[in-house]
Amino acid sequence: MIAAALTDADLASAVADERGVPLIGREREHCLLRAAGERDLAWGRLYEGHVNALQLLARLAPPDVAAAARNAALDGRLFGVWNTEANDGVVIAEESPHGFVLAGRKTFASGAGRVARALITAADAGGRKQLLLVPMDRVRTHVDKSFWN
């Protein structure tokens, strides 16, 4: 529903200009974030995470990954940034030619169960933090809402 609302309001794709240049620091972006927050504060928080994820990808990801993310946003997919971890954190348990196997937990994952692409941090075998874009339709997760009121 949230992703659909973002798409209906054309907010999911409104984070880049027609050339794909992020709207960082521009008045239009500020207005969009404000409009999203005024509509519903929780909804605005999800949109803020969506914008932040796409901005980080535009700056840090290889060009093909940034372009694929931009296209996914244009198709209405919701992005999020999940950084806060439980005590076990998230680690890259295994690497293969097909991707990574992740283990551990994130907390305060805004949009869990609704976000199509989550930008997360995970520790590699050397303990160094890596930034990973997780296609949520390709992973098994469990969302524990019991502590949240």
C-alpha cells in the first residue's frame, strides 16, 4: 500500500531529473519530502529512506547498479536504508558467484515487509563494513513486530 501510494503520488521516481541526476539539495526535493511528511509522518519517513537510498546509490554504486536502482524506482519499487543492528549485527556468512549469504539482524528497519530494495551494511570476513543492496524478493526474512508499540 505504501509503495503504491508513493507511485500514485509520483514520489517514488521523483528523486532524479530527466538525466538521472539526483535532486540532492534542491528545493524540489525538500518540497517533496515535506509534502510526504505532511500527508502522513510515517509515510514521509519511508519516502525519506527511499530518497536517501537512491542518493547513496547514485554517489557510491557502480554506474550499472545505480542505473538499475533508478530504473527500479521509476517502476515504482520502494527503497530503504537499514543501518541499525541487533547485537549480532549482519555479516556476510558466505560469498558465491551468485551473491552473498547474509546472517544476523537489523532493527528499526523502516518499511520492513514493504521495501523492495534494502540498502544495508554488513561485515565481511575481516570485520569491515560493506554496503549491500538487497533485493527483498530474493531473501527470506522474519519481521518481529512484538517489541514495537
